[in-house]
Amino acid sequence: METFYVDGIANITMIDGVIRFDLVNITRFEKEKADIRPAGSLAMSLPALLRTYEQLTQAVNKMVEDGILKRNEAQQIVTDGTKSAN
């Protein structure tokens, strides 16, 4: 199995029930502007996307519980669509 490192996702589209992610790498920063290069693409079914979402949510929650990450208000809004009452 190969391992690919990517810095993020540039675009997400859904065509005929298939979710496609354009993956990118940041090659350098110049005057606060990133030079972004395509790194590949990823395609998955809608059920696979939902399973992946659940797995990633569980992984992030575990990192928060273990003290590896600290959730701030902006992350809480993105995570569950509500503001936290910290």
C-alpha cells in the first residue's frame, strides 16, 4: 500500500452519487500567499463519505479527550453546527 501526504482539499464535487476530492500540496509561501500544487484526487461513494466522516469525528474527539487537541469555539461551530457554551 502506498502512502500519500497532502496538505488539504482544493475542491469537492458530487457527480452521480460519487464524491470527488481534489487533493493539494502547499509547496511554498511567498508574501502570505501559498503556492498550491495538485497532488491527486480521491473518489468515494456517499455511504463511504459518511463512514469516513464518522471515523474522523471519533478520531478528533479522542484527540480532544487525550489532550492532544483543544477545541475552540470556531471548531465547535464547524463540528456540530452549534456554538459551544464554554
